[in-house]
Amino acid sequence: MKVYNKLVRDRIPEIIEESGRTCKTRILDEDEYLEKLDEKLLEEVTEYLADKSLEEMADVLEVLQTISLARGYSLGELESVRKKKAEERGAFRDRIFLEYTE
């Protein structure tokens, strides 16, 4: 037996069972779901930082989108806020590193 105790993608139990293994799952309540999503975000960011792969970037994006929906925001709202901040304050594409102000 291997213990995971973590939030997994929706099809993971099905994939486990198709491989001939069994698993025990449960459905999280709203508060625990939000908490576990935050933990999953940290897990995915840590994995991205370790290997910088496109797959890990996609995992980070998936979790961020899911958090947005779970907190009651649409993906359109998330993108709208992102665009607005980019228009008002810029993005991060120009590689500007602020050393200090006086």
C-alpha cells in the first residue's frame, strides 16, 4: 500500500483501476478543497522549478484555473484581471530587475 493523501486529477482513480490496482478516494468539502488546491499549487510550482518543463507549466496553469473557478471567478474574469494589470503596470517580458529606489 502506498499512501498519497493529496488532491489528484479527476481521472486518476479511473486510470489506477484500469491498471488493475484499487484505490480509496473521498470527496472533499469546500473548505478542505480550497486548502488542498493551495497545497497542489505549491506542489506543482515546486515541480516546475525543479525541471522547467512545459508539462509542469501546464500543471501550474491547470491548478490556477481550478482555484479561480473554486473561488467563484470565471476564467474570463481571471484573464481580464491579468490583462488589466499588464496594461496598467506592465507584464514581466522586458526583464526589468529593480535594484533599489532612493
